[in-house]
Amino acid sequence: MTTATRRRTLAILVLAVLSSVSLAAAGTFQFPAATGIERAALRLDGQWELARYDDPDPDKDTYEPVNALPPSAELTWESVPVPKSLHDFFGAGALCHRVLYRAGIDIPASHQGRGFKLHFSGSSWILSVFVNGTLAGTHRGMLIPWDMDISRLVQPGRTNELVIAVKSPWYGFDTRRTGVNENEKGTGSLKPYWKRASLGRPLIVPYGSKGDGNGNDYGLVNSVTLISAGAAYTEDVFVKPSVGKKRIETEITVRNTTGRPRELQVRCEALDDATGAVEKEFPAAALSIPAGESKVVVVAGDWADAKLWWPVPKPALYRLRTTVLDAGERVDMHEQLFGFREVTIDGTSFKLNGLRWNMWGWWGLQKFIEEPGQYADQLRAEKTRFNRFFSGGALARFLPAQEDRLEYFDRHGIAGCEASMIEGMGVAYVLSYVEKVDGKWVVKLNEPVWDEFRLHMAQIARAYRNHPSVLMYSLENETVYINVQNFYGRIAHTRVPFDDYMRINEEAMASVAKAAQKFDGTKPYVVSGAGDLGGLLPMNTPHYPMGSAEWYPENAYTIARVSDHVSRWPWKRDKPWYVPESTFAGELGLATYAIGDDAYRGQEAALYGKAAFQRMLFGGYRWTGVAGWSCCGNL
């Protein structure tokens, strides 16, 4: 690993140290003094105070946030570390699922007149933020980064009290249902988590570990950062490069924190991330913002000689510097890391920067790593060209927050798919149900679940849309493939046609993609398992389509047959076919098809046979024009 790579890796790992000042006392933080128009930031990592705020009736106002603080006399405070999951701190049996966190922040008077916001690197599930005793706002989301402006409540020159009320995913059960209803066959309750009982209720909250975290985690699981900016500041940036048009378009959201309307200008420059040199300047844009509101302005321009981001060890990266000006005077400056790259689909080809990019690799890292810098090196040594980004990977031991892992991928040229936490393997959701309407059985969507799915995916798209390493989004993992398809057996007795039942759920999952596309329409959205949802998505992405080994090697070159569980979504050669989970590499039976009984002569022979079968299968896939695949496990 090069010295430069070690420096970048170290910079990510010690961000909390470099951007924060040590705790003055348990639960009290010292914020740095203001310096010109530069932003100041403090990661509030350390000891907070926590009070249990147990709910006597969780079925009442279940999904409502905490809107008022309880009397202090009712609370007992203890010291807890942040970030940390309360599931690890208290355990699952404590049923401590509504809590209050408290910390003091000493903010110097030099910040008078500035804007303030909190950045959450991911929280779980319903949060209420109180600043100096007043409710600043609420948020509902599962471990996806988000921001909240708190400018009107911060008082520089004193210690400000920050209290965060948390209602955990235990409030994410469907309070109207207890598993199946009287019209559905089958016994037993649904189990939303792998390690504990479900109380007999299905979920509405995304909980799976394929995305940003684990549904068992709750509380302030990730870091909270306080940021001081200008009185009018850049709130959000969405950079949209076009390689085909040799042009860049940027959506800039500016917030006016003052009590009067502002006439402002926005100026953008693209800096080479490695050298800091200004590579491109864009025409300034003017905007008028009412008091206390935000507004979006578009800054765009041609860029014929931009250096492209590619999945290589030292990819080209830029920082978009956005400067907000009032009558020519700078009031705020913000920088956003991005890569100049574009994803397109052309027939059966998935293209990166106009060239076909074949996606293949192993599911997970096949070798233990001792430091984060080894991750990128080992990934390339294993010839993995495409990753599924999720919380359970080897890198999570060093970088627990997904936003930090994605920056690592950006900087190390690791391409992949950002996965959601909508998980179907546990069959935890009642996604639809049957009712009799005018004497006829009909399928109805369980709308609270789908509303939560749409919210979750939209949050993902907004949070991660600037990362060049993210080439596509996965809406779910085996939710339609397993949770929907397998659940049909419970309602088959009603004679509701299987196709009708599936189509309603497929269209609902496609609506999850549409909700996210409002925030990022620059990348494809796929499912993991259920093909292309019957033509509703731009790529066909089945799980385990291989079927019987007796069909091979011929079928690898034709893909004329697929396993029964994905037969509903055949590949029609009209779009890319990418298999996120293809085969289990360690299956000894596959070795016998490749080399016969010799597979039983010893470990070396077995490994040879397994490898021979995988080489045959994926060689055929390449010949057929398959866009990519991921092989599960180790030989």
C-alpha cells in the first residue's frame, strides 16, 4: 500500500479526532471557535447522558415522534458512549426502546449570527431533536445519513443543551396485524429478526443487514456532528456529470437562516482533489430566498476535458466548491467530493463512461484483513470488479458508518451497488393481503409497509447520489423473490390468480424505485432476486438462476432454462442480465459434474472440480453476453 493511500485511510479513521475537541466533562463538548467564513464542525463522539423513557403502551401513538420532553423528575440519567447501539449496551431483553440522550455543547460567542445544522451519520428509527428545551424537528429513518437545521435555537456564547429522543425499530411493528389473518392459511407468526421473537407481528420498518446496518441496532448508532456555517449556507449539493454530453449540471440547495429575505449569488468551482488546483469555473447564479427557507438553484456548464472516474486504484476525483455571496461578500463555503463519470444502459450492456463494464466478483472478501488499506488490495487480488455495498463487509470493522465506507470506495476506485435494508429472506413483512369485495377475492396492498419502503429508498438516493463508486441501487434483497412469491401459498385457496397477486406486488416495488428517482435519476434501480419485475426495471437481476447442473455446459451458452423460482422473469435479451447471487462456490456436488468421482480423492481435487465448474459456467455467461455475476462463498 502506498504512502498516499495510507494517509487517506488514516484521515478517514481519525476524522472524529481531527474535527473535534476533547470532552470537557461527561456529556459536555467544547465547540471550536469560528474562523472567518470557514465552517466549523464537531463530531459529538464520546460520553453522553441517557435516560430510559419507557412507554407504558407502545400500541398508542406508535409511529408518532416524541413531541415534548417529560418532567426531569421522572428521569434517571446514566453515562453511555456515542456512537453505540443500545442493543449492545442493554441487550435485547431489557425492552429499553424509548430513550433520551442528553449532551451539552459549549459554543463560543464568535459564532453569533451563523447558521447551524446537525448531521446524523445514520439513526434508528424515530428521532426528535430538542435544542435548549425546544423541539427543533423530528425524523424517521433506518440508518441513512440526514441533516437538520437548528439555527433558530442555538445560542452562541453559552452551553447549549441537546436532547435527542429515540423510538427504536421495536415501534416498527404493524400494530394492526398479528401475523396472518383469518383469510390466510398457515400457522406461526412471522419473525422479523434473526435472533429474537417478533411478538407475533409483522414489520413495517426496513431491518435487513444488506444495507446500512442491522435492524437490531437502535439509539445513536452512528456519529452526530454539529456544523456551524454561514447565515445563508449551502444545504445540499447534487452533482450530475454527463460524459456523453461533456457537461456537468449541479443542483445547489441554499438555506437562509435569517429572519429576512436574502438576494444571494452562488459560485461554483471544481477543484482537483489531489492537488487542490481549480480545474473548472462555472457562471455564478442568482437566487432570492425568503426568510427561514431553502431554495434550489441550478449551476451548469460544458466541460470537455474533465478527467473521468474509473474503478482503478487511484481514480480521478474532484471537489465542487460552492461559495454563497451576499452583494459580492462571501458568507459560506462548502466542498462536495465527486467523480466525473456516467452510467448508461445500451441493449444488454451496462456501460460506464460510454464503455461496456462487465460486473463480476465474489460475494464478500475471501481473506481476513488486518487494516482497511488491505481491503482494496485484496479485492483486486481476487479479481472482483463489482461489489454489493452493505454493512456486513470486512471494511465495517474499521469504518462502521456507510457514508465513510462509500468515501473509501470512491477514493480507492471500488465500484458497486448500494443496497437498501428492505430484506425479504426473513419473510418479515405482510406486503399484501386478500379481502372479499362484492363477493370476489381481491389482493390489497399493505400500504403502511410500502410507504415506509418508498421513504427508505428515497433517503438512500438523496444521501448517496454523489458517490461515484455507487453505480446502481438495489431496492431490496429477495423481498419479491421470497417474501412475496413464497407467501402466495397462504392465499392460494382463494383462487386469486398467481399472476394477479404477483403483478400487484411487482408494481408496488417498482413504485419504490420511482420514489427514489425523484432524488437521483442518474443510475439504474434493480431488485435482488426478482429479475426485472416483469419488465418494470431497466435490468434483469435474478438470484440463483442456474437450475439443474445436468443442463450444463450447454445451458451456460444459451440460458434457455432457469431455475423455477426465477422462471417468472426470463431474460429476453432486451436489457442487461446481472446475477447478484449466482452459485455457491463451495458446493461439492458441482465438482462431481465437472470431473466425476475424482472430486472425492482429496481437497485439492475437490477444489479443482469446483473451480472447473465455475469456470465453465461463467465462461458461458461471458460468451452469451451476461452483464455480470457474483459467486457466493469460497471454493
